[in-house]
Amino acid sequence: MPRCPSRLAVGILCLALALPAGAQWTQPQWDSAAGLPSLASSDSQAASGEEFRLGRAWLRQFRARAPQWQDPIAQYYVESLIAGLLPHSGLGGSQTLVTLVDSRQLNAFAVPGGIIGVNAGLFAFAEEEAALVSVLAHELGHLSQRHYARGQARAEQTQVPAMAAMLAGMLIAAAGGGDAGIGVAMGSQAAFIQDRLAYSRRFEQEADRIGLQAMAQAGYDPEAMVRMFRAMQRMASLQGGNPPEFLLTHPLTESRISDAEDRAGQLATSSIRRDALQYHLVRARALLTIHERDPQQAVTRLAQDDVPEAARRYLDALVEARRGNTDAALSALDALARQEPDLGLLPASAAQMAYDAGRYDDAIERSRRLLRLMPGYLPATLTLGEALLQRDPDEAWRVLRELAERRPEDPQVFTLLAQAAGRSGREAWGHLARAEQLQLSGRVSEGIRQLEVARRVAEQEGDASATARIEQRREAFIGYRETLEKFQ
């Protein structure tokens, strides 16, 4: 396979970033020499490195063009589900990234390089946790195919142009381009069929089989995948020529459903997980996101399903808070938290609710209390960082810097980190954090301009360390921009 130009090998999506002593966050190297996770066989490391880089570049373009569902509670929940499935999907040790999409369309997707996308609409459609898990397990099956299927010479020779073409089509489709985007992706399949990147019927079936096995081994009912397929099939028949987005890239046939049904019946599960309350709470959040302009529709939709009473009470509290009835909403969440003391989601929701109402001290106290029980819990850490920005920017900087070290691919974290740096007198590093947020969101040219501002400030402050790092990042950003051009 042709190698990247040397300037890309040095700079493509290399996210290492150092700060002064006591103020450092680290980001993963995207260069093939930096120990990338393998998404291919052991004899195809160069291909897997390029796959990894292109997938990360695609995600940046996607963030720039598709509406993001920025919900740390839902984000943490989906990431936890995927982490539980990875060891059973042939992808143990791989680095995956989850992006949540603010769309009511039923869809999820996997992009080579370890990217998993989930629409809010998938939560609305899946009435049980195992149904959602079945889709995630299927998508991990697609990634697992790439992990093991790199044996054909022609596939290796054509992988990069095929992948760039296919991902460009997926980008258009996922961002709302519909059939035009799908056409680009399917054209890529026809031109590079041996590359095994397009989701043909055969690959769909393989992903089903891997997903079913992963579900069973993780303790989920594999029959839920069959139920999900049947529900999608009914939805497609009702919608006629306008099937769910998921089915446009994941063709569903009767033979595929029958195969899944047969295999699910053969998989023994010693104990099947009960439908988790946490799922229904996150689903309530998704419904509220979908019906943001009319929250009562979310309440009505949830009431139509057989869900735990706690989920209805939770959604009612969220709606009350949006109406400005913060005291009543917090009281309801606190009562639920006492009833379900093992669910960190409930006090995390209350802390965020307090912050949204401008009760910063209450948000700080609630977040810290939860973090003592659940150290590092993403939703509580983000709320704590946001609230501290209003009270103690230096402490906010410390909290958010540590979070950035753990979540180097999260644009929301760097947005807050830039604010904390600026408010705590770390102006050059604030501009640098802002530049990182811009490049993570696909706005690399703006990021380069932001780096120039950071450089001028660092020179004025006489910060040689910052100046050197900013120049180093500028070279990397130029490489990022050249990679992103593959999808334009």
C-alpha cells in the first residue's frame, strides 16, 4: 500500500500536547510509529495506521457538519456499554470513540478506525436495553471484520482510496445528504469490492454473527437482535420508500433475519441481564432531546411504553426543570436517588440541573459528593468544572486539565479548558486549548489561526515553553488539514 507523504507521517492528527510543569494534558499520537491500536491483522500494521488516521479525520469532518448530541450522561452510558462489549467482539485493547448525533432518525454507524456513531433516535426506537446493545454489538462486528480481514493483496493496495471515497459518502449521508451520500458509498463498494469496506449483505451477516456472540458472552439476550430486526422491518414496510437511515447502509433481508434467529437460538446464556433502569433514564433524556421544542411530546411518548415508573418520574423532573420549577425538580430527583442509591446518573442529573439554574455552589457541592463515591465519573466532573469556572477558575483549570488528560478527543472538555485557562490567567494556554477544540471539531484552519494568536501571546509573556509547543502544534495542524481534504 502506498505510504503517506512524509509531512503527513509527521503531522497527521498527532495530538500530543505538553503544558508547563503542573499544567500538562496529553493526547494520543496518531503517527503509525506511536503504537496505534490494530484494527487489522498483525501483518497489516501500515494499513491499520492509515485506517486509524482516516477514521479520526472523518470524525472531525462529521463533527463540523452533523448536529452533535452533547449529553455527558448519555455519552458515558454508551461508552460503558461499548467497553463491556469490546472484549467479546474481537476488539479488546482497541481505542474506540463514540459520537452521539442529535437526530431523531433511527441510525447508528461504525467507521473504520474505531468510530461508533449513535443517533438519539435509536434510543427512541429501542424500547429495551438489549435492543440498543444489539445494534452496538453489530457495529462492533463491522470493526472486528477489519481487524481480521486483511489477507488480500488487492484490498491492501486499494484500501486508502476506497476508504476515503466510502467515508466521504457516509459523511454526506450521516450529515443529512441522504441518497446522494449513500450513492457515493455504494459506488466505492463497486469500485473496490475486494477491499471489504462497504457493508454488503455478506458483511452484514458476518457482523450479525459477531454481534450475537458478543451479546451472549456479555450477558445480553441475543434474541433481542432478532426482535430489533423485526421491528425495523415493520417500520420499513410502514414507511414504504423511506426506510430508516440504518437500513440504507445495513440492508435487511428475510434470509438475514432468519440466519440471526437460528444463531441466536443456538447461543446459550447462563444468565441474562435484566433490563437496566439506567437505560430507560437515558432513553428519557434522548426523547427530551428529540422533542426539545415540545417536552410534553417526550412525556407522551414514554407513557406509551412499558417502562419503570422511576423513568416517568425522572422525565417529569427534567421537564419541570425546563419550566423553571427547579425546587420541585431537584426534590423529585433527590427522592429518586434515595430510592436508587446505586445509580450515579440521578445525583449527576441533579448537579447539572442545579448548575443550569445558576445555583453554582449547590452544583459544586453535589458534584463533589458524587465524585467521592464515583471518582472520575464524567458527568459529575464536567459539571464540577463548569460550576468552578464561576467560583474558582484556578481549581476549574486543575479539574478540567485532568479530565483533558483522560479524554483527549472530547471537544467539549477543551472548550471548558480554554475558558478555565483564560480566567485563571493562563492566556497562551487558553488559546492553545481553543485551537485544539477547533481542530477536534474539523475547523482546522481556524485552529491554525488560533495558534498564531497563542504564539503572539506566549511571546509577549516570555513563555518559551508555550512558544515551542505552539510551533510544534502548528506543524501538526497543517498535517491535519491535508488529511481532512481527502473528504472534501
